[in-house]
Amino acid sequence: MPAQAIQARFRLPACYSRGCLGPKMLYKLSQFDLQPFNLADMGIECTKEDDNSLLFGCSIQFQWEDPNANQSCTCKDNWQWDGVTQTQGPLNNYSTNYLVCKNDHVEFFQFKFLQVFDISNFSLSLTHMYKDVKNFPTPTTANMFAQPNITLESTEKSNTTMSFSSPLDSPIKANITGMTI
């Protein structure tokens, strides 16, 4: 792209083509001050009818806040698990597809499991798409994403019930790892 086109598109100073913007100035133009997503009240509950049942019915639920957009939602999912199998399949059928938490045609929150090491230790992929008026001069659709590793604390464990949760007083911070516009 010619220097004049770059100047016009990104509203750079007229001296741009002569190199008046040093590395420090270019660095400042390319930065965003993004706060991590906050995941609060996260819990996983797995129950089965009795000791003879093969699979637990599991559910995850959490509150997701994006302080960059001042927006939030609740996320939920359900799946079946044998209580042992770590890999996704018939004995642990957690979703590897994105699950929509909120879609109101203004913003879009979705998540999926990336890896499940055990029911209290897993990683998620989180994406939030919204009109960003803070970081761009005209409203621009931004898609922020994060891939946090999550460790939950056991709150109950028996032959028929397993419960895990995040600390009540401290949300899980999911650092933004990428953005598309």
C-alpha cells in the first residue's frame, strides 16, 4: 500500500512517508489497554442416579464479564462423563464446538472446551464479539478471545456426586490473547 493511502486510511501525519514516526510512536499506535475477561461463580456439578449408573450427568455454569465492553452474560453447558475418561468421546462427551452464551445481534459471547485434564482442571476458548467504540474512532466490530487454563476446588465428592467451584470472592481472570477486527 503506498504511503499516501496508509496516511489517509489510518489518519497518520503528513510526514509519515519521510519516517517522522519513530519506533516508539508506532509502538504506541499499535497498543490497546485490554482488561482480562472475568469469570465468576464458576461451578461444575456431576451427578448420577446410583452407584450402578455408568455415566454422570455434568453441567458447567459461570458468569462472564468483559470489562472492555461493559457487557456480561451467563454461560451453561451439559454433558455425560464416566468419571475417569479425559479425552472427548462417548465416555466424556463434552462439547468441542463453540456454545453460544449470548447473541442479541449487538454482541456475541461463546465458549468451548479445549482440553479436559480432569473435571476440575481444563482449558476453555472464549470469544466475545461487539461494537468497540473505545478503541476505534468509528464503531468497529471487535472479536476478543482468550484461552484460560482453569483449576476449580472440590466442594463435594462421593460415588454419585462431584462438585467443583471457583473461589467465591475472586473471579478467574482470562487474559485477552488475541483480537480480530
